Amino acid sequence: MKKHNFYAGPSIMPQYTVDKTAEAIKELDNTGLSVMEISHRSKEFDQIIKEAQQLFKDLLDIPDGYHVLLLGGGASTQFLMVPYNFFNKKAAYLNTGNWAKKAIKEAKFFGDVDVVASSEDKNFTYIPRDYKVPGDADYFHITSNNTIYGTELKEDPDVNMPLIADMSSDILSRPVDVSKYDLIYGGAQKNLAPAGVTFVIVKEEALGKVDRPIPTMMDYQTHIKKESLFNTPPVVPIYSALQTLKWVKQQGGVEGMNKINNEKARMMYEEIERNKLFTPNIEHEQDRSIMNVTFVMNDDYKDLEKEFLDFATERGMIGIKGHRSVGGFRASLYNALPKESVQALIDVMQEFENKKA
């Protein structure tokens, strides 16, 4: 039976990436060595990381003056690195979910954090709007997609200060105006590569403006000067990232991926709203994530939640259980998830409806 992978992360990878990485783990390009064995100082890896960085720039149309860093530590380390490099006296954050809260917690070690708006009052089921960012903030931080709750900020904000974004779960899924940001970062394990590598897109002229000394590993300038090779980088995930970037280019680039992703999300949300058994977690369409679709049983069918989960799992739907703080179900529709998997889940939902409604 075919498995359909809806895990929120680590999550489905393009088959192209899986196959190419598996081949390279056995032997990289007739070198007689596995990609797991090559030195990060070797000419083979130098070619891999440089090609990955250039493809990142090409696919996202990253302007001159920005660097693409491929580091370890995950997005959680970036929660600390961002204030180390940008926080002088005050920072502004938009609170849209658990990961935004974690970023805010780290920033508070450095001084005054202004949470300009929060959707916590309704369990993060909407994206706040009509907020004001204080003009004296050193930077404004957003989390563009909220995997747990299923909301997404799909526009690039216009602010008169450095703009920083955690795009862990929607990078490469839609066009982004990188020129509006001083820094974009994210863990790779949603849309890019296996867990272990973290991408950072940083505007060089935005750095070097804080008064404090910065520990070596926390300083973005360290990693720019050493071209992401200050310490041993996660070689295999970077190789996998390169394969995914090649695959995205084959799909028509970010614009092509966005078209496919919007179609998958449309299919999913339309079925949730049509089906008598289910209802979406996120009421307003403008706030709904195209990456993580969250939904629950309608009130009249709440007692069928576990039965549906078992029913769907038996039919090959993997990873659709909702996060414990939300409940219900979550279908993660990352770039690599084919439309056929979305249709398979819809078929299961309709089959269950016919049995129970």
C-alpha cells in the first residue's frame, strides 16, 4: 500500500532528492567515497555548497549584497543569533504561535521586546493586522508560517526598519521580495532538506551595528567571512538541499511551486468545507496556510475523531494527527507532497463521510 506523508517536519522530500542523496551516500560522483566521508574542505564539497548557495539566490531572486549561509543549529539557534546581531535597545515581534513565542523568549535576554500584536487570545487562529510597529525598534521579527495552527502571513510587510523573518516552513513555496528583509532564516526539514542544516539569507550591510561583543559562533560576520565553513557544516543535508533546489527549478521555480501549492491547498480546504464531518480551524481564507491545513471534526461528530484517524492511517495517510495544543488533524502540504496525495486524503475523507454522516 502506498504511503502518503503529511508529517509536519521532518517531512516528505522530493523523490529526486531521496534518490540522488541515496546514490551519493553510496558513492559521490565516482570519487570512490560516500558524501558522508568527504572533507568539507574538499573541492567536491566546495562545488556542492557554492552551487546550492547560487541556486538559492537564483530561485528567490536574491539581490546583490546578500549572503546565503548554510549552518547548523536549527532555527532555534537563530532565535538567539538574531538579537545578538541586531538588538541594541529594543526589538519588535509579531506573536503568531509557538515558534514566535520561543523567538520572543530569547530576545528578552537582550532588553525590551515590544510584542506589537498577538493572536494568542484565540489560540493563534488568525494573523493579527492593523498593528503599529514602534519606530524606535532595532528590528521587526515575524514568523511567516505557523505549522501548529495553520496560519500564514503571505505578504511581505512594509516597515521602516530592519525586517527579519523565520520562514522555516514556507521557504521556496511562494515568491518573496527578499529586498524588504535584512535577514530570513529557517530550519530545512520542511521544504529543503533533512534536519541538520539551517539556511540564513542576510544583508551584509545590516550587520556590525550593535554595541555588544558577539561570541564568535553567534556572529553572522564570522560565517560570511568563512563562507559557512567556520566549523564543519552538515555536509549530507547540504548535499540534499542542493538536490531539492535543482528539483524546485525543474518544477518551474518558486512561481511554479506556488501555483501547485495553491491548487493543493484549494482542493484540501474545499473538501473540508464541503464535508459534513469536518470544519477548518482557521476561519478566514486570507489567514489560512497553504503549507499546513488544520481541521477538526464538526461538533456533532467529535466522538469520531480517533476512529477517523485510525481509518485514514489504515489507508496510508501518515502524520495527519493535529498538534496536541490544537487537536484534530493537520495535513502538511509541503512542496514535495504530490497532488495525488491530497486527492488520496480527500477520497478517504469522503469514504468516511459516506459511512458515518
